[in-house]
Amino acid sequence: MNRLKRRWRDLEIKIQKSARFQGGLRKLFSAYVNFVYRTTRWDYIGFESYEADIARGVPRVLCCWHERLIFTPYLRDWSDHKLTVMASQHADARIASANLLERGIGLIELATSGDNSTALRDAIKVLKAGGSLGITVDGPFGPARQAKPGALVIAGLAGVQAAPCSFAIKRSIRLKTWDRFVVPLPWSRGVLAVGDGFTPPRRMDEDQTKDACAQLTALIDDLTEDCEARLRTR
């Protein structure tokens, strides 16, 4: 049994290192998500305030849970406002972010370990230039649905809102991953949402950081529940 597990793990590593296989997975993933999006009837909530900010040239740090990252690129048409997403360099994350470039969305890759100071500076440059930033604030490894301080630090340094975004969909399955990742199914009904957030202080002590993380966690959870409630009442 141990030998079989080792062989399976060796196969997984070979697959992860295969550029051809990874490229095929990315194309398949992107095609599937596009198909689900097109076959779903969508409602949109909370966009008035965000669209008003965009019209004034004011960006946001859009914060979502890792389990619901799949439709972040579809919140709006980004042709008039640049969105850049921060995502892990891990092979699995690269599959999930496959369709970002197709939709004109920028990508800042984060190392799973080590120094990410360059990525932090690049993120602040994006916001200072007027573009919004997307971050899964409990990723890449959890704990699930607990906001980490990274997005808040970036938002504070750039002087912009850290704001929640989320979605809900009637037909989906949940993967047995650490975050119970939501895989949407086609021919469904869904809700896409953006909420108002808050601008963190430029510098926060430990207690302020803890409180800000709790506040952001509550905002994302509340917005997700609003999406689910909209589906239940339709």
C-alpha cells in the first residue's frame, strides 16, 4: 500500500511539472468556467457604490474567500477599469487563475513561502495607478473563512477600501479540500455581489490588526449570506 501511495505521489509530481498537461488543464478549466457563466442567470447586488467609486477613479481591494474565487473575474466587464489578482504560484492555483488573462485581468503571483515584498510593492503600485486588486484573504492554505492581514496591510498603505465580494449559485458541488471549494454547475441561477468595506489605518498594532481581520471576515460572511438569501427568495 505504501509503495502504491509513493507511485501515485510520484505521478502527481510529474503531472504538476508537465507544461503540456498543465496547459491542457488550464484551457479546460477556463472553458468550463466560461460555459457555466454563460448558462447561468445572474442577479447583481451591491454594485452601485463600487461603480460610483470607479467613475471617480477610486479603486478597491476586493476580498473574497478561497472557496468562492472562481467567479471573481466575472463581477463586471473590466475593460474600463483594470483589475489585478494576487494568486499563488502553486500549480493548482495557476489552473484556477487560467482565464484571468483572457478577460484582460492582471496577475501578481505570490510565492508559497519566502519573501513576497516585491509582490506587495507591485500590488500597491496597481492601486496607486487607479486599478483594483483582488485577493483571496484566507488563501492559499487557510484556515478557511478567516481573513488574514495581507489585504488589509495593502489597502492601508494604498489608502483604499478593503471590500468584500462573493457569489452564490443554485447548482454546485463542494470539493473535499481544506476550503470546501465551490464548483458551480451549468444551467443554474446565481448572484454576484460586491459590498462596501473600510479603509484600514496605514499602520496597525496587533490588536488593531486582529480587529480589522475580524471585521473583514464578518463583511465577507455577511455578503455571502446575502447572496444565498437572494437565491432562496427567488
